[in-house]
Amino acid sequence: MDLLSKTAIVVAVIVIAVFAGYSLSKYVSFGQQVTEAQAESLVLHDLQNANPGAVVNVTNATPSQYLGSWHIVTSVVTNETSPCPSYYLYSFDYPKYGFVYRVDNIYTSNCLIYGITPGKPYPIGSYPVAITKAHLLNLSVVNKFIEKYGFGGVVVRANYYGTIFFNNANYTKVWLVNYTTANSVSYVSVLISQSNGTEETTYGSV
């Protein structure tokens, strides 16, 4: 290899190294100067891409222990209106660790509620847990409704009420879980206690 060729290769390597260093410095600079709003937006965008159709929200954002980064806590609900939605809490230290997250909590997954201690009450603080709890009650009318219209054909929603008049009676601190389907006007409604998830009353038919 002649001197000219060697010189050209060296110059090319230097140019590539300088460009890479410049790009890296821009990234590091951006990482140090990223605002809370930018960090939240980038994290949400990444989670939404990784979980198409999921309900994704930032529940808390504070300055991270790592200088120039933000500690961002997010909630992710998948299969939101199915009889068994999954509900997770993920946290990020962005941009320190990029989009690598830590699982802070798993509330529901695979038709199970995590954190329940047998014999102790389990207050229900979110709609995905209320929906899953209603399914776990194994009520015959709910089971028949799901069997008739299919697991994927049922739309389930839950709403919390401090007080409600339902099925000819007054109730306080309850979740109303409604089962509907696009294929019929039939529906089933289950009222469960917020404090322990027990059934208060059920209304509807298949």
C-alpha cells in the first residue's frame, strides 16, 4: 500500500472518530439538559410503541438521583376493557439509563391480582384491579356471559362510586363493573366493595 493510500485511510478514520465524538457529545449534552416535559414525552412515546393499544400515563416525575436525569413513574394498562386487564407500574431514570425501565409493581396480570394476603382485606384502588376481581369472584352469570360472547367479544368497564343507588338499594364505596358486547343489548353489572372486593349485588342476564 503506497503512502497516499495510507494517508487517505488515516484521514478517513480521523473524520469518522471526530464525527462520532461530536454526535456523542450532542447526545450527552442533550441528556444533561433534557427538561421534565421532554423526558416524559420521550418515555411515553417509547412505552406506547412497545405496547400498542395500551393505556399509558406518567403518574409521577421528579429529579433523579442522577444529575441531569428525571425519575419518571408510569402506569401501563394492557387489554383495558377485557375481563382480565394487566396493570403495571414502570419507572425510568431518563436519560441516564435511556428507555431501560424497572418494574415497580405488578397489580394484575394473567387474570391474577398480586399482593393479596389470604384472610386479609385488599382495598381496590384502580379500575383494572376491580375488573379482575369481579372476574375472580367466579359468578355464574358473568361466566355464562363471557362463554356466550367470547372472551374477546366482551367489553368490561369499571367505575368507582362513593355512593350509588343500584338495584333498588343504596351502596357506598363500591366499584360498578359492567359487562357489555357489541353483538347484543344484553349486559351484566356487578357491584363490588372497594374495601375488600366482595360482591354486593349483581344485575342483568345473558
